[in-house]
Amino acid sequence: MTIRKLLLTAVTGLVAISASVYGFTRADAATYPNPGVVAGSTFAHDPTMIKKPTGGYLLAYTAPGIGLKTSTDRTTFTDAGKAFPNGTPWADAYTGGDTNLWAPDISYQGGKYLMYYSASTFGSSKSAIFLAGSTTGAAGTWTDYGKVVESSATSGYNAIDPNLTVTSSGEWWLSFGSFWSGIKMVKLNPSTGKTANSTIVAVAERFTNSKSIEAPVIVQRGGYYYLFVAFDLCCKGASSTYRIMVGRAKSVTGPYLDRAGTAMTAGGGTEILASHDAIHGPGHPAVFQDGDQTVLAYHFYTAAGDAKLGINLLGWDSSAWPYVY
């Protein structure tokens, strides 16, 4: 462990103790850290990233055909083409002619890369989440398996921003949602990756600032499931107000509570990262395990309005709540 890391560990430990003793949140206790060093191809919007079983990293992001990047060291990233370089006509009914596909979620299951991704247009709940697979994850090797969940103008929820959670007992759940009535979940059949039934479970909702909650990620750690989401507004360049929030539950379907005990279905959420210094609107979290490190990836905007990839680590305080460092 380097001297810098030792000092950082000591400082974050003191901050956690002070927050516990004096009753304030981490946002009050310390300035948020800047992203770690990211070099090479640094553009990303709605990133998802995993450690490849063969070594190195695979990242996907919102773009026409779903953009891909690779890295050998989680620091320097290289463009790696598109998952669907020849277009996605099956999604055209939801994209209104826009070729962008949104918010992919990549994982590695049963010897294959799986990717859930969404098709929609801004401000619309006529949306759908699709599933694709690839044995290598490389550009042009992805096969679409069809639609998983869809929503309409009358659904009351929005079928975008998917995230697959596989529990320690082997259950598959897909969380998703943006604005409207918030974050939902459906149970999946592990053999198909499609819905196991028609039951939709509500896990988080917001009632202020245009009901702005989206981009769920659920991570199991210890005796808890942690639900990470983005509050407030994305996609406004340096004026973006995105911030990353978290709650936790004993069951994958909730109820998720924030640090103050407020249910996330009642607007609750504990902030762990927000705009600071030259980092504007950090959000759309992706969380994955890399050895003994828990990695948080997200996008943020520069003062010039450019979307960049942000990477930090998550630590866990003595009360088992995550913080960013």
C-alpha cells in the first residue's frame, strides 16, 4: 500500500468517525474527491464497465449502436467500435429515427457477455429495454435477443436505464426507471434473461424537482443490497445537476432506506457524490467489483460541457454505508 493510500485511508476513517459522532452526512464532512486519472479516449455518457474474465476491462456507453471502449489497466481507454455497427432497426419504433441507444448494462454470465440496453426519446415513456449477448464482447459480435420490458405513454413508468442484479441465491432481477413513478424491478428467468412474470415491483420514487430519479444500480454486499441512483438533471453540460444517491435494504426488492431511515419510495436517498470543483453533474453510476476494490464509474461534465468518464473507488464506513474516495 502506498503512502498516499495509507494517508487517504486514515483521513477517510477520521471523517467517517466524525460524521458518526456529530451526526452529519459525508457531504457535510468532507469535500468530494475528484475522479481518478482517466486517459486516452475519455468521452463517455451513461457508462457501464466490467472486469473481463480474460483480463482488462470492457466499457459500453450511450451512442449510436452502443459505443465500446477497452482498457488494460482501468486508466487508459481505447475506442473499440460499436456493439451494433450495422444499425438496430428493431429499436427504431422507440427511437424516433435517432440512432442513439441508451444506458447499456454489461455483465458476464454463464460464459457470455450480456448487455441490457434501452431505446427511447427524450421526455417520452414510449420506451423499451432489449437484451443482447456476445461470447467476446467485441464490436460487431453482439446478437440481439429481443425486447425484455417496454413502457408506453400510459404506463406511468419509463422502461430505460436497466441494471441486472444476480443475487447470492441465484435469482436474477432487472431494475430500471427514469422520472415518472420512479425505479421499478422485474424478476428474470436466468435461462432466458427475459421476464419471469408480469409483476413490477416499485423500489424508489421522487416527488420533487420533476420527480427526477433514474439510473439504478443494485449491489449486494454483506447483509445488504445497496441501491445507487441518480437524482436531478442530466444532459445539460456544465449546468447539469446530477448527483449520486444510495439506500439499502435487507431484501433485493426492498424496502430501501437511506441513512436517515427514510424510504426511497418516499423520496429518500443519501448523497455520496455531487458537483464540486470543476466536476459538474456526476451521475449515472455503475458499480462493480475488481478484486478487493469496489469501483464506481460515472459520467460528469467539464466547464466546457464535455461528457467525461469518471472513476473512483467506494469505501465502507463502520456502519456499512458507502463513501467515494
